[in-house]
Amino acid sequence: MIITWAITGLLFLLFNLLWWPAEYRRLAADPERFPEQAKVLLQSGKREEALRMLEEGLSRFHPPAPDPWNAYAGLIRGPAKIQASLRAGWLSWRMNRGGADQLLELSRKACGAWPCCAGAPEANETTAGLARCWQLALGLPENFSFSLRDLAALAWLTGGRVSCDGMIGATGFRTDRLLAVWSPGADARAGVLIALGSTVYTDTRRGMHVALLTPGLDQPTPTFYCFDFWNGEETAREFSRILKSAPTGTIGIFAVTQDSRLNFSDSAEQCLAEFGIPVEAWENGHLVSFGLRHAFCAIGARGAPAGTAMAAWSPHTWRGTPGHPVSCMVYPEHSP
Amino acid sequence: MIFPGPLEYLLTTAVAFLVAVATTPLFRAVARRYGILDHPVLPRKIHARSVPYLGGMAFLTAYLAVLVESIWRRPELIAPVHYPLAALGTVIILLGLADDIFDLSGIVKLLVELAVGGLLYYWAVGEQGLAKPLHAIVDLGPFAPAIAALWVAGVMNAINFTDGLDGLAAGLVAIASAMLLVVGIINQQPATCLVMATLLGSCLGFLVYNFHPASIFMGDAGALFLGFMLGGATLVEQQKGAAVVALLVPVITIALPIADTLLSFLRRLRRAREGQFFHPDREHLHHRLLALGLNQRRAVLTMYLFSFFMGLLAILAGVLPGRLKPAVPFAAAAFTAAAVLWLHRLEQRQRSKEQASATIRIDDPNIPA
């Protein structure tokens, strides 16, 4: 047996000697390794290329780790530098499970550095609902209170999209009400939250939650749906049917929790794209569609050009680091 | 991920075939040199002379060679699951070699197989979705690793049980991997395709020496390795970047070994009261075909034919739209049950004939009382 085991061992050893040099070379070229690649570029004096690589990597992977953001902050100036530093601060806080006061301080700093924050309205139900979601997701004490300004700053800090002029991203559509959406990703404790003015919808069921606001009505009543894509292709067909039947200008609000993307068909993806929502994400070096355990939320409008909606996502994991909840908000200044 | 074309996998099959053809005689020589031979001493052994083991090493060599060739020349073929399969496949070969030489107890083997299946889950799979046979997905939660380990260990044993006739296990795995390769190409599953193309090539290469009359056996090392690769690679089905355990297609593809294992399990349960659960017997499907009077070649070809048909059903299951998919597993189950019942009926008929001829002999006035 010693002979046969020795032959097998030698075979595996030889394999490893031939495998790992090529594997390291392959890993070094992996787009997910953009921080290391940028570092090498920086060391060889290629500052502009390093900056481009970091920008592209950050927007492509939304890494939930502080280092790439710190590296980026070190290379830029102006408001973007402050945002990158604050974002790195948030991610450090999250990774190190910092205290509630530290988080509040961080969000207040963000609020000070970001002009949109000042115009955030007060809306009690929405504020309470969103605060509850963040509390559950971040393990904050129950008596901890946020104002909507803090929550808007937190959304901005965590890579979410916030619009303070009522415009829904670059879709060309606007709203005169406060719209907010929150997605926890894989964490099912808090569920999703969708708020339209004073109407707050929360749900802990897994799936993609959708609220549709029909245009042209004075007080449009939202219609809420929950699509559990784990259930099969039929759900994707129903999702497509409902989204396709929405008239142009319908505002669509989307939030995901614990969803499956296996049955999220190309046709369903196309329906999301028709609301102006970008539908591609990077995971483990591959381009994939949204869903599964990503944190993902978006506010779009039917008929908007692709990629113009407000969308935020965080990966399920990025190189072993779990993603974080994301939120999007839109409000005309001081809206009720 | 951009899916490589079918020609890439044809090349992989060719590489694996050539490596298996080239290395099998080397391992045969080593086995002869060190006396690692399968002696026909037990009643369940079919062969008449001592045959060298170590054929399984050729499968491992072919897989490792394909990985090295791919990572240097065609890295786009490599998926994260491939290295864990190589490392844990080596562990399985070590286990199989120990079993070939020392005849390890069944419980020890089973425990190692389950542990390796569980390790593979944590190392390379890590998802909790199970594709239901009737086409949807259930979240397995904490049961996912246990189900993955049971599946891998189950397939390993199923392939091992069929390794009783010259060319049988290698041929069945070649057919199953060819079918799974076709399904993988249709569904664009690069991780599965590379493994299946390698299994196909290495099994065909090995069959050059292992088809009746065999000059080398794969041994437990080979059978367990083939089962591990088949079970491990089919554990993960990548669709739209999502990994789920999707067992419908592989279950249909290897329905024959699975049916044989289930029947063996039932027989062993019957014997369990006498403490004989882990004791092998001579009642596997191939033994029963031989008992019906088929020669080795015909018994093997009959089983190939059955597997080929099941493979076609598996391809159908892989390509049919969701609503029609549920019909396929029912058809496969019905066909397998019908085949087993038909075999049972043939055996009964043969027994009746034998009893009748024995009665005639007893009634013969020329036989003294």
C-alpha cells in the first residue's frame, strides 16, 4: 500500500507544482482582484490607470470591505474623496461591529458633507419603519433613534441612491412624494420596506417585492406584489406579465430578500430593464443577473432608458466579506 | 461567464482518452510488479484468473492532466469546483487503494465517503437550494450539507456496486458522462462539462484494456473515484450564476446503478439481523443477468443499452420546458421498474423450468430410489 499511496501522493504533488503557478496568474488577472491590481499599478507609477481600475472595480463589485474605498480616497480630491472616506468608515464600523453612537456620528458627518441631506423631510411612519429595519440589520439597541436625515445619510453612506429634487434618478420622471425602499439581502429578520409618503409596506417573505404606482392619478394607490422566484418559472412569467402591463410612466419600486435568481428569466430581466434598472452584477468573476441573496433595491419608471433608474445593491459576499443592506430614497425637498 | 464551445470539450475528451490509454499499461505493470492483483477467490468474483488492480489511478491521472492542460492553455474552462474535486478525488483514490489491498470494512468506507462528500459541499458548493424534480427550487437550509454528502456517497457506492463485470462500470460511467456532457452543453454548465468530458475520455481510454477479457481492473479506487466525480460534479448546476443542487438529470442518467444499489440495500436490510449488512453478495443485476445464461459481453451490452436509453431520457429532462419536465422522471421510474420486474419474471420462468426438469429427473424410473 505504501507504494501505491506514494505514487498517488507524487502524482498529486506534481499536479500542484504545475497547477498553482498558472492558478496564481489566473487569479491575478481576476477582475475581482482589482485592489491588488491597482496597488501594483500604483507601485509602478501608473497613477491614472490605478485610479481608473479602482473606479471601475468599485462600481462593478460594490465591495463591502473598507480597503478598496480607502485606496480610492487616497487617490482623489474633493467631495468624492470625502464620500469614499466616509464609506470606508461605515464599512470599518460594520466589520468591527462598532457602537450605535459611532454610527450616528458617522451618519451626521455624512449629512454634513452632503448637501442633499438638509432637505430630508420628516415622515414619522417611514422614519420609524426604516429605523426599525436598520436597527434589526445592524443589531442596534431598540431605543436608538434616527431622524429621516440620518437615514438618508445612512443610505448614501452604504452606497444607496438618494435624490432630493424629486427626480427619479436620470429617468426623466419625478415624484412629489417621499419614496423609500430598503433591502436586507440575505438577512431575513427585517424583511424589505417600501414607503410611499405615509404608506409603509414591510414584508419578511423571501422574494422580490414590487410596488407599482400608476401615473395620472391624484393620489395614486400603490399595488404591492411579492414574487418568490424560488417557486419556478411560472413566477417569472407572472412577474413579466404584470410589469409589461404597467403603462409608461408607472413608478416601480423593487426590493429583494433571500430571492433566487435561477428562475429569473431573461424576459423578467428585460422587464426590469424597461424600468431603467441596470440588471447586471459581478460575482465570483462572472457577470450574473440580480437576485438570490444580493441586497438589491431600485426605484425606476416604466419607459425610462436602461441604466437611468436609482438602484443600489451589495453582493451576498465579496471575497468572504458579507454584503450589507441597501436603501434608495427620493423626495422633493420638504415634501410631506 | 462566456460558455466555451463544444469543440473545447471534445478536445478535453481527447486529452483524457490519450492519457488513460497511455498510463493504464504503466499502472498495470506496477500492479503486477508489486502483486496488487484481484484473485478470483470469493464466490461473487466472476473472473477466472488474477487480474491487476490500479486501473483507477489512470482516471485520476487523466483528470489531473486535463486540469493542468486546461489551466495553462484554456483557463476559461476552469471553475472553482475543479480543484476541490481533484484534491478530494485524490483522497478517495487513497481510500480505494487501501480497500483494494486490505479490504476495509464497509462502515469505515461509508464514513470516509460521507465526510468527503460533506467537505466537498463546504469547499465547493455552499448553496442551499435543491432543484425539486418537478421543477422548482426548495431552500434546504441546514440540511443541504447532509443531502450533498448522502448524494456523493450514494453515487460512489452505486458505481462501485456495478463494478462486477469486465467493462461494466467504466462503460456505464462513459455513457452517463456523455449524456450529462450533452445536457451540460445545452444548459451551458461549464463546471460540469469539463468533468464529464474528462470522465468520458478516461473511461473510453480505460475500456481499451478493461473490456472483456479485461487485462486490468479499476478496483475500488477507480469505482469510488468515478462515483465521486460523477456525484460531485452533478451536485452543482450553475445556471445564471446561481448554484443549486439539481439531481433530476443525473439521477435518471445513472438510474441503473441507483436501482441496483437500492435493491442491494433492501437485500442487506433483510440480512441486517444476522449482522451481515455490510457483507457483499452475488445478487447484483449483472450477477442476475449472468445467472440467466447471458455471457459477460452480452450482459454488459444489455446494461449499456438500458443506460443509453435512460441517458436519452435524461437529455429530454434537461431540455424540456418546465411544464413537461415532470413527465420524464415518472417515465424513467416506470421504465426502470418494468425492467427490474421483467428480469424477475425471467428468473421465475427459469426457476420453474429448472424445477420441472428436476421433477422429471426424480420421476425417471431409471434413477434408483
